[in-house]
Amino acid sequence: MRFENVCIESLAVALPDEVWTSAQIEERLRPLYERLKLPVGRLELMTGIRERRKWPAGTRPSDASAAAGKAVLAKSGLRAEQVELFIHAAVSRDMLEPATASFAHSKIGLPGTAQIFDVSNACLGFLNALTVAAGLIESGQIRCALVVSGENGRPLVEQTLATLLERPLSRNEIKPYFANLTIGSGAVGAVVCHRSLVRGAAHRLLGGVARAATEHSALCQGDTHGAEALAMQTDSEQLLLAGVALAQATWREFAVEQGTAFDRFICHQVGSTHRRKLYETLGLDVAKDFSTFETLGNTGSVALPATLAAAVEAGAVREGSRVGLLGIGSGLNCLMLALEW
């Protein structure tokens, strides 16, 4: 896919105030650690994640998405009434029906003329939503879109802690639950528009490549667990191998389409092992990476765009920087996009 007239006009993040350190999570799991004789500190050591954030209990994904939507509109040179498309692109949702976008749309105060819907594709949802908006802008059907994602990892982590403490699991049996403890919460929003609407620097979305490897769809599966709880099990070792292999195949096509000259790479934020293996396999310079997993954990669909926003804030991505967005999500699906900031 290629785009000539699509820009990310503004980008903003909303983060919870409540911080859960890896040490605090392990303290809650003390009975499990003592029973299985697990070394304290293994959670941070294996993932590189020191802490993650959590929304207050009872927070709806639409609340998080609305916070990010309001934040990005406050930064934008465009007005809410100019938004013609609104997409909520998170894994988390308020309920099955109606679309979570409908609740967030109301909370933000967007016009009734805007088309609204959800896009859900595990951790890849936000990037998928960008391409949907970009396609409509490029074809001339709309001129301005607002894409948001609000992830609430608290119910999943709380349920995982309860499961690990209540069930007499062995060392081998706790492995599918380990990835859940890396999950954080956050929200991100982007105003995406036709370049003619941009005042100042035009952060152009150039295009990208997508691939799927759905034979691996069973490696990470999550679902509801009771009224408010969530459950997920992950074969982390096989997911890493299959994910990196898919990324390698996608990168080959992406390099042909967009070249290999990038000033910075922003990847989905899983942890230190995933980052090291990905860069080694693709033959990329890890010095060009920018990460947030150390302090935010894995925030699902929010992770990559929130990290891009952090890189811009830190000056690691500047005007004119060529950025490779390397997204991947369970399913397995991979989407790589080129951005000229």
C-alpha cells in the first residue's frame, strides 16, 4: 500500500497515574514463589519491564479512549466538527454491542456526521485503523479522521494473579500465564488527515506492507472470564519464534516497497527478549530502536503509537525523520508502515 496525501496531523497519549512495579507483582505472588521456589526478580530480569500502569478499577476502555481523543484534539489544529471518521482500535472494549466507538464518540463530543466503528486485531489494531483511515483519505471519501485506542489491562492482570494464587499449578503450568503479568494500561489518539489540512510540518504516512500467518492463531488467546475479568494464555516461546519469522518475511517485502534507510524504528513493545531477537533476525541496528516497555509494559494496541509519541517528545524522532513502524499481533498478523515525520 502507498499513500501520497495522508498525514498524522497530531498524536497524544493518556496514561493512568497508578504504577505497578514488577517487584510489587512478585510480592503479591509471594506464596506461589515460595511454594515453587522461584527466584525473586525473575519477572523484570526476563522481560526488562520494571513497571506498568493501571487505570482505576471500574474504568471503561471508552473512558481511556475518550481521554486520549480529547488530548489529541487539544493539540490539533483541526476542530472536532471536522472529524468525518472515528475509530476505536483497542483489544479492550466496553461490551460486545454497541461498538465502544459509540461511547467514546459521545464522551469526546464528536459530530453526529462522523462515521464510527471499532477495529480490533489484537495489538495491531491501531496500525490497522490508520491504514483504513488513510485509504479513505487517499481515495477522497473523507479528509479527516480520529483514531483512538484505550487499553485496560487491570482486569487481565488481576484475574491472572488470582488464578496463580488459587490453583495448585506447577512450574510448567504457570508458563502460559507469565505474559499476562507484563500487560499495562494506556491510551493514544491520532488525528489523521489530508495533507492540505495540515498547518506546519506534515508528518506523512508513506505506505506499508501486511502479512498474516494464521496457522499460529492458537499461540495466544484471550477471552472474557466472568463479569469483569479477562483470561489469556500464551505460548511465549513459540509465539516469539513464529512472530519473528513472520516479521522477517514482512520485512523483506517492506524493504522492497519502502527501502531500508530509516532513522528510527518503533516496534510493538513486548520486552527485551523480543526486541533483541527481532533486531538480530532482521539485521537492523538496535541503536535505532526506541522503547517504552521498561516503564509501560505491553499496552496492546496502544504500545507502538504511544512509543512513537514518546520518541517525538524525547526528540528521538524529529522533523524529517524517516520512521519504520514494525507492528505485530497475535493471530499472527504483521503490519509495517513507513512514516516521514
